[in-house]
Amino acid sequence: MGIYTSFAANLLFPLHEKLKKHSTLTVKRDLERSQWLKPEEILALQLARLREFLTQCALHVPYYHDLFRSLDFDPKNIRAISDLARLPL
């Protein structure tokens, strides 16, 4: 790797990302780490992210707040993808 390439990759780009408040490097690191996970670890990660996403939907989107409440659906209690069958399409 040339000196300019090294300078740009190791200093300029990370600095730019930090100043712009981008998470590209964090996403890259997470993807590099997750590619080696076992299938059950990937499923657990997916379910955790799904719970987090649906919880945020319930907190910030009135439609989903009302829908989840009317169905007595708590995103924090999702244990499997099949739990989503309770939600209307």
C-alpha cells in the first residue's frame, strides 16, 4: 500500500467519517465479525435487532403503537420469527 493510500485509508477516511457522524467503519467491522458467526448466533442477532426495531416502531409511530396495543403484542416478547404471524399483513 502506497503512502498516500495508507494516509487516506488510515487517517483521512476515518476522520471524515467521524466528522460527518457516519457509521461506515462500525458497520464494516460488524459485518466482518458477523460473517463467521454460527447460524444460531445469526438468528439470535436477527431476533434481537427485530425486537429493537419493532419496539422503536411502537414508541415512535402512533399507528404501530395502537396496532400492537390492540393485538396485545409486545415486541420485547418476540422469541421466533413465527411470532410475527400475529400481525396483520
